[in-house]
Amino acid sequence: MEAPTSSVQRPTFAVQCPIPISEYPIVTLAHGGGGRLTQMLIERMFVPAFAPQGEASRNLALEMLHDGAILQTDGAARLAFSTDSFVVSPRFFPGGDIGSLAVHGTVNDLAMCGARPLALSVGFILEEGLPMDELWRIVQSLAAAAKCAGVNVVTGDTKVVERGKADGIYINTAGIGVIPAGVDIAPRRAQAGDLVLINGPIAQHGIAIMSVREGLAFETAVESDSAALHGLVGSILDCAGDRVHVLRDPTRGGVSSTLNEIAGQAHIGIQLNEASIPIDEQVRGACEILGLDPLYVANEGKCLAIVAREAGEAVLAALRDHPLGRGAAIIGEVVADHPGKVVLRSRIGGRRIVDMLSGEQLPRIC
Amino acid sequence: MRFVDEYRNEPDARKFLHAIAGMVTRSWTIMEICGGQTHTLIKSGIDRMLPEEVTLVHGPGCPVCVTPLELIDRAIAIARRPEVIFTSFGDMLRVPGSGTDLLSVKAQGGDVRMVYSPLDAVELARKHPDRQVVFFAVGFETTAPGNAMAVWQARQLGLTNFSILCSHVLVPPAMEAILGSPDNQVQGFLAAGHVCTVMGYWEYEPLAEKYRVPIVVTGFEPLDLLQGIYMTVKALEEGRWAVENQYTRSVTRQGNVPAQRLMQQVFEVCDRGWRGIGTIPNSGYRLRPEFAAFDAEQRFGVETIRTEESPVCIAGEIMRGIKKPHQCAAFGTLCTPEHPLGAPMVSSEGACAAYYSYGRA
């Protein structure tokens, strides 16, 4: 990290890069995989830089380390604010494209704060040579997804880089949303006895992308689950209000990385039941063939909800009433044992820890 | 899911566990050969469900783990060359060489690509006649037929820009090395079902006879493993030694004869170094002289490389079943999946990675 050049007093943390350079002198793809190396970047480099410990004015919004920041305004309203960048390759995939994904990703980050999305910004980084017709299709798709989600794109930015300096198109979106009164979503609210729910089958997005990227042909195409979840979240909140304790969308790193983050932040244990985790046959088959664990594969239209036990059945019913929650299930519970750890009961009744992934999952040799 | 759920249900698992517990009268040490089996055992929690008399130790059957350091360094040297597209199965990419790994070579600009089949590498060579495509051909008898086919096809297609960096290893000589070692503790084996699908199991019969050790050819699903353990414990308790076949839905005594024929046409048996274990006579395959044109080591003339293993890593003892991963001083502290000292911490089939990922500390 660059040292400050002005006469501003140099904070002690910036003297040395906190990530052991000897281990990682350069950034590798695994740093972006959503697993432990991504977490290491965030915890050891970004958070200490942007929310330094021991300073008088604390950066509480960042310290929460949620999908989005929750900001208290001067009035009574609370705002949610989030950003996400999209570099997916290929740009068009079964069930979506980089345009619709760019809307869904940020809308979902806001939804996981319990917010109703208000407005989006869109930043395009375009590579010289990108066919105009592809850009048009992506923009149309982005506009349609925003309309469908009931949110306006209110500001934006465009940059073009030389051929070879990017992969066609990268999109950044940021969004703000309003959090209704009485909603309090935060990892720290997870407590022993709570139930863990998901709104449908896991691992579809990751496998859909992989099937196109690697040219793997399945009997029928696996489609990405990419979708805007704020409507679904709205119905959960209508049904259970502040008994909804945590919401998270398990994107990169999958269900296991997300639950590990929550377990770590709330100092609670999470117990999963493998047999109750919904997964489509096609996706499960693809994971078996490739040697991937679906618990680590990305989702783009899934929501993990941790709710008070007494609200569990009602939330499950509300989820199943929603078009994006037909395959919902209760997949586990929060426990006081093994704080910080996620433990899975296997299909044959054994137990194992489900750890955070260290980099990216790599298909096995045999 | 058909052909999967049948082998993963709790009532049948309980029946096997009950039967094993009811039969065992003393302690036995059984080695599962294959890293895939190790992972199923730990992932489904079988190791903790068995009666305490039955100890499972984890064998050398992880291709990523036993590929010699020197060969990984050679792979890295070749992958750095600008004219080369270096292709490999995914889990070889993160294995540490002496200084770096293939993923880091990729991050520094090397053209390193993950493929799902060696035939994809042949296809790449066909599409890129101006580039040299190299496939990292590692693995046991399971991957050898595919690699043999790749070389065979490349010759049929007249490709001059395809080669393999070959480090094939064979199971029976490794088993013999373990059994013949003075500190051997293994009393029975679960042989690797996929290796036997290709090779059959007739090769194991002389081993079972010579060392009086039961060998049960076993599959990879939780119930396969429980049944394999049941059959091994039963043979041990009854004082029998023979080769038995649990994995009948895939394995015959003769194996896949056309695949074996192809392998014999392309490869010949040679001495082979095993990472962490040392050189075992007649324990590997290399390309036959008539296929020398497809040998990446000859094509790129990589000179001898000085290699350096971590002095604290005990991978060799782990792969011979003498120690378990958590008995290593570096386990989980100096050596983690983010910063592996030895290959068993990297591969999804490595015993150390299995212990670490699934919380067996």
C-alpha cells in the first residue's frame, strides 16, 4: 500500500502492508474467490485502512461488514448503500447476462439490509472493439431488469480502455435503498435457537456459468438463478418483522462461505442438515462429475434467512407463496455450541465442519 | 439422484456400522488407497462413526500429492515459456513447487489453462498450430488411458505442437513398498475402485498371498466404503487373506482390456520417484521410445532442477500410513490450504486438506 505523501500524520497501520508479502507478493484469482483469501484482503487490508481502530470517529457502517452499509440520516429514515462490480465471462449465459446480473447483484445487497431499493448508479468500463450491438443488448437487459425491480438508474459513468486492457465490458453498480421502520437486520442478531432458511435450490448460477465457460454439455441447460430478491425479502419482513434476524445472499463462495461469515461475526455456531438443503438433480449431477461441493458454488437469486424459531414455519410459508421461493426449505439452525463454526450433518448421519473455502474450487483429477 | 442416493442413506449406513461393531474383537489398521476415498470417509463422517477398534490410515493414492517436486518445477519452467500453452487438471495448479506454483505462473502472465480432459488439450493444439500445447499427464492407472489416447490421437492427427509432461504412477508397487517396509502398520487394504475399473484386480492377488493381507476393491460412496470396511474387518477377524470385490458394479477381475492395450502401446513401465516417499522400482509409466516426439521433457530440454522440500513436512509418513495429518507439527499452523508446505494440504484428495477442511484437528 502506498504511504501517504503529504504532511498528514502517518497512521501506524500504513507503515507496512498487513498482508504477508512473502506469501502473496502479487494478487491471484483466489483473492477474488469469495473465500478465505478474499476475507483476508478485506479484514487485513481494506477494513484497517478505511475503519482504523482506535480513532475517535469510528466507521461503524463499515465495521458491520454486511452486504451493504446501513446509514442513519438526520431524520428518522435509515438508508442502505451498497456497490458491486460485474466481470462475468461469458457475458451472456443461460438465465441472464452481465446487464441483468448487475442490477440483481446490487438490488439484492440492498434487500439483504432489509431495504427497499430506491435508485441505482451504473458505471461501464468498455474495451475498445466491443461490438456495439452487444453493448446495446446488455444495456437493454440492464434497463429491463431495473424496470422489473422497480428501481431507476439515476446516474452513471462511461470509460473506454484500449483493446486488451479489459475483457469486453465490466459494469459497476451502486444502489441506495430505504429501510422500513422496525426492521433490524444484522449478523450480530443471530442467536442460538434461530432457524436457517433458504428460498430454493443452491449452486445454479455457478454451474450455469461453468457449463457455458467450459463447454460442458448437460442433457438440459442449467439456468442461472439470477433474480432481484427485494420483493421476496419484503414478504418475509411483512410476515415476521423484527423476528427476521439476518439476511444474506450467498453469491461468490456459496452458502458455506456466507454462513461461515455470519457464524464468525455473531460468535454463534450453525448446524446444517445436508439432506434438507435443496439442490436440483442437474446441478447436483454436474457437481458430482466435476468434483465440486455445491455448498461452495455461487448463487445470484438466493437468500439465506436466519429467523427466530417461532417465526420459522410462517416465514417458510411466506417464502413458498412467492414465485422466487417455491423451493424454500429450513436447512439448519443456530446453536450455542462450536461458536464461529458451521457443522453439517451428512446424509448418512455423520458430522463434519463446513469450512470457508481458501481460494477457488478446482475440479479434481479423478 | 439415481446411482448416488442409494449409496448415501442413513438406515443402511447404520446397519453396516452395527454389523462391524458386532463383529470386531480386536484392533485393526486398514488403509484406504485412494484420496477420493479419504475424502468421502471424512466428508461423510465415517471415520468418527466406526468402532474405536478400527483405525483407518490414508494411503498414497492422491496423484497430486505424489507427483515429484522436481516434475512440478519442470512444469513451471515449461509453463513460463512464451510459446507454450500449459494445460493441466485443476488441482495440480495450486501445488507448491520449490518456489512457486502454476497458478502464480498464470498470474505472472504464463498461459496456463485448466482442462477437464487431455483430449481438450489435443483440441487446443489443433486450434493453435502456432503454439506449443503441453499437457501435465499425472495420475494413477485411472487417468493413464485418457492420456494414452491423447498421445495416440495427436499422432493420428499429425500434430507436432502437442506433448505431455508425464509422471504416471502405479498402485501395486506402492502397496508392495508399504507392506515391505519395516515400520508397516497396515493389516488390510481398501483398493481403489477406479484404478481397478481400468486394471482389474488380478494384479493384487499375488500381493494378498505374499503378505497375507486382505485387499477389498472398494468404491467411493459412503455405503461402498462402509461395505468395504465391513468385508475387510470380516476377513481379518476370520483370518483370511484374499482379494475381494465390493465395487462389482464397476470392476471385473480382468478390468478394461482395450484401455490396458492402449496404455501398453503408448507407455512402458519405469522406476518412478514419489513425492514424500522416494523412488519405487517399476512403479510408473513413461512414453515408449516410438512416442518420444510427444515427450515434453525431451522437447523443451529442461535441465536438471535443484529442488527443495520443506524440512518440517511429513507428507511421506502420512502417505505410508505411519502418521496422521494432525500429528504433524506444522498442521494448521505453518501449513494451511492458503500456505501449503506439502502437496497433501493442497489437493482436494490430499489427506491433510481433508483433515483441515472438515475440521479433524
